[in-house]
Amino acid sequence: MTQPRQDAPTGLARRRARLSDAQTERRMLDAGLDLMDARGLTVSLEHLGFEEVIAAAGVSRASVYRRWPHKDLFFGDLLLELARAADLADEGEALVAAASAELAARAEELGAEPARTDLVVDLLRRVMEADAEVIARSPRWRTYVTLHVTFAGLPDGRLRQDVAEALAATEREFTARRAEVFAAFAELVGYRLVPGQDDADGFRRLAFALGSAATGVMVRALADPELLSRRAELAVLGTSRPLAWTEPALLAASIVRSYLEPDPDVVWDRERVERVRVEAARGVRPEIGSGRGAAAGGGEVD
């Protein structure tokens, strides 16, 4: 029978091998990210306990305090990690899928006016309303917005510069994805960028304007949650009948319509309507970074 080695670990040491400083650091930062992803960042990191993160990470307190003698040092690193890990890309994926399915189900309405405008505006209204609700209730968005506020209070230095660069990168990626989505939908429903905005950067500017409006709506909704549910019956944006609008949805839809207009070159025959139905049923899948949809006139659908 093989005898155990005299130097083999026993007890707690046997169950958990000692982590390196780098492993401890990674576990602590990952635990902090997980807690923030679940809760969302508030006005600061003060609501997050240092000991709570240590427990969640499952690491040695001695190792943690060797790496960060003061909790403020850890929270500074976590703030930067939050900024680098910020990812808003998947927050609207379900909305894109729902809008595609709705468009496929109602494609016949695109065949003639005023039903075509009524459908496009109604679809835009519903998507923008749902989008505002998702953003306002998203821990990721709450963290993202609060990071901007927290960043503004950081002293000048490397941490402030690194957080700024990370937030800017997140904004660029989010804006690029939204630009591709709107280019694809615009092409499907026969819309184009208005003259003066119809350059290679038009859809990016549209996405930027919508993102800025969404951030403002989220901040306002924190103090006034009913902002997301108050509605008024309005016949606006060219519709032939009134629709029930929330103020955030009307704001976003108005921004979209200020950038887009019906493309007079699109012929709405049976073939065109059927193509929209089929492509919408497959779902809008813009290829980020491909440049599709960036040029004047809109995008394509896979």
C-alpha cells in the first residue's frame, strides 16, 4: 500500500492550494465585477464591502491585504476594471429579435400608404419604449452611467485617464452596433438618411444621438420612474391615427425620424413586400465592423 508523502498538504491546505498574488488579484476583481453586474453601481463603490468581495472571491485575507493594504486601492483598480468590462452590446438583442418578428408578421402593411407609415412609426414607437425600459432597469446601464459620474470626480492622473479611455471604447462599440442595426432596419422598411446626413457617418451620428438621449432618460427615470409609463394619445410623425406614446419613446422616435425619410426610389410591389417578410423572419443580423450600412442609403441584411 502506497504511503502518503510526508510533505503532502493536509486539512485546509490540502483542500485549497495557495494562490499566487496574480491569481488572488484576478479572483478579487472578478468577484467585484460579478457583484456589480448583479446590482449595478450606485453613486460610488461604498455600498460594496471589501470583506464581502474577499468572501465572494474565496481568497486569503492576508493575500488580499498584501496586494491592497487599503480598500481604496482595491476600489480604484475595480473602478478601472468595471470601465474596461463595460459591455452594453447585448442589452438590446431581444428587442431586435422582437422587432424583426413583428415586422415579418405585419409585412403586408408595407404595400401601400398610409398603412406603411403607420406600421413603421408604430414599430418604432414600441421598440423605443421597450428600449427605454430595458436601459432604465439594466444594472449594466446603471453602472455605465454612474461610472461617468464617478469618473468626473476622480483626481487627474493615470486612473482617470485609463477610465476615460475605457468608457470611450465602450461607447464606440455600442454606437457602432446600434448604427448597424438602424441601417439594416432602414433598408428593410424602405427608409434612407435625409439629405445632409447621408454621408458615411450618418448612422453613427443617429446611434450616438439615441444613446445620449437614452442616458438622459435613464438619469431622469431614477427620480421619476413613472416617466417610462406615462402615455399620451398623439397622431405624430406622419401617422394617420393617434398612438399611445411615452415621452422617452417619442423623444427617441423623433430623433430617428429627423435622420431618416422614406426612400422615393423603393417600389413597394409584391416582390419587395415578400422579401421584407422573409428577411425579417430570419432576423436582422448586422455584421459589426463590416462597413455595411455605413454608406448613404442604408444597410443590408444577411
